[in-house]
Amino acid sequence: MDAFDAGAGSLLRQPKAVWATAGASVVAFMGIGLVDPILPSIAQGLDATASQVSLLFTSYFLITAVAMLVTGFVSSRVGGRKTLLLGLALVVVFAGLAGTSHSVAELVGFRAGWGLGNALFVSTALAVIVGAAAGGSAAAILLYESALGLGMACGPLLGALLGDANWRYPFFGTAFLMAVGFLCITVFLKEQPKPARKTSLLDPLKALGHGGLASAAASAFFYNYTFFTVLAFTPFVLDMTPYKSGAVFFAWGLLLAVFSVLVAPRLQRRFGSLKVLGGSLVLLAVDVLVLGYGSHAVAIVCTILSGAFIGVNNTVYTELALGVSDAPRPVASAGYNFVRWFAAAAAPYFAPKIEEWSDIHMPFVVAAVTAVLGALVVVVRRNALTHEAEELESKHATEDSVAVFAN
């Protein structure tokens, strides 16, 4: 049995609290891609332009980025369980309110509140899963990435199924599912031990003073611009019915899940994290460039294929962010996410604007360039990342060996 198989085996043997948190995480990540298939329907229903509707992503991720400075501050004072429940409650309220919107401005505002709740939940969920999961951090990260991939795959599908009847229904559906998640966390998750030291609002920023973490965050910033150009702008380019668009992004999400959980760990062990990350970013750049200039059928294929590269990147970046510095994991994660989510906010806003200023191809050219820039950061800063990455892989190998012995 190799190290990966040990991690995958322990992935399935988890406490109920971990499964409850992971299940709620699936729904939380569903909320990101939920609006993808219904963006044209929302634009039509609220008489809005593509650039106005894209602000649904911008407000969501802008608030999410800023909130990353608050999550550790809150969780270190009230505890992980209460922070999760607060985040879930905010998502339930604002997702429900989003479904009642009568203007783009209202919908954008409610998505901002939704982003705050999601930030509190998602950042804390990762720390809770890592702390409570059986099998070490490797199994915990695989479980978290599984939740991310499944949520990314099911979000567009749910959006298409409910949105085909009315664009408001997916928001109500998300509010209901998150309410179920709230009940599961309440029942199955006991209060987590509070950290010995309370986290200040500036701790995540101070953590970015570490060269390795700052490099990982900078590279992830450029990568996330590419990622969310695909996620937020491509639906307007494909211009398909909610069902067809939902099917495309469901296939995209499945590839994301498979490559993040099954393929990425094996590639890392064979070639090393940094080589895998650099290569995947370059391939993603080629993919989005072909997507922008290809036929409609080619654009569909490239959209789905991008899920494979995004899945690999997500896993490697998550591991680097958690292990590249000596900062506590929640603090390092908050600093890293603070940087990268700004790109997720920028891409949905600038991609339609770039199209208005030039043509429909140029947003994908810019996205290809940012993916290459992400790879260049990895290459140029490899000395800051290599030592930490090697230590990370050695630590994971040790943990996996312990898991093998325990099993």
C-alpha cells in the first residue's frame, strides 16, 4: 500500500463531526458556481448587462477577501463551532434575501453578505477538518478538496435544475441546504478547543512576511484571475440554456474533483509539488487561450478540460499555503486567502469590461497571461518555496507512514 492509498483509505473513516463539516462545505462551495448557468437568465430577468451581473462574483469575493482578516480573530475568541454556525446563519439569511431581489444592486448587496458568511464558514471549516480528521493532515486536505470539487460540480447542476424554472429558486434552494448544514453542525460537532493565543486582525498580514507564503499567495493571485475568468465569463461566451450550461460546468466540476483528489497527489509524489504546479499553470494558460479563439464546440471542450488543471492547482496551492510557513494553519490560510480572493473579485469585473473595450477573445488572452505569470512566480521564487515544499512533502510522507501503521 503506497502513501496515497493510505491517505485515501483513512479519508473514508472519519468522525461524524468531520462528515457534518465536510457536507456543509460541499453546499458552501456549491454557492460559488450556483449562479453560473443562470447568469444570462438573471441578466434578462433584472434587465441587466453582463458586466452588471458579473458583479455578483465581484461583491461576493471582495467581501470574502477582506473577511479573511476577521475569521481568525472571531474563531480564536468564540471557537470554531460558533464561527461555523455564524457563517452558516449569514449564508442562510443572505441567500434567501438574494432570491427576493428586484434589482441587480439588491442582488449584488445580498451576495456581499453571503460572501461574509461563506468566508467565516469556509476558512474555519478547513481548520476544523484538519484538527478533527483521522489520518493526518494529508487525509484532511483530501477530504476538504473532495468537498470543494463536489460542491463546484453540483453547484452549476443545482443552479440549472432550479434556475430553469425561475432564476430565484437556486438562491432559495441554497438557503434551505445551508439550513440543513446548520442543523448537522449543531448536532454532530462539539466545540473545538480555542487556540492558546488569540489571533489579531493583523496576524494574517504579518504571516505574509514569510517569503514562501507570500510567494504562494502571489502566484495564487494570478492563478485565481484565470480560474474565475473561466467560471464567471465563459457562460456568456457559451450562451447556452441553463440545462446545457449546467451540464458543461457539472462535467468541469467532476474533472476538478477527480484531479484534485486522485490525480494531484500522485503527480506530486512523482514529480514534486512545484514542477506539477508550474506545468499545470502553463497547460491552463494554453487551454484558456484555445477556449477564447476556438469554435463553440472547442470552447465547450476547453471549458470542461480546464477543470482538470484547476483541480491540480487547487490541491497544490492549499498544501503550500498550509505548510509553507511556520505560522499557525488558520493564520497562514487567512493571509493566503486574503491575497488570492482579490483576484477572484477582479476577474468577473474586468473580463466583461475588457470585452467591451476590445473583443470577446481578449479576456481569455489576459487570463492566459495571468496563468503564465503565476507559473513565473513559482519559477522565480522556487528557492523560497523549494525548501518548504520538500519539508511539506517529507512531513506528509511521515504522516502517511503513521497512517499505514495505524491501519
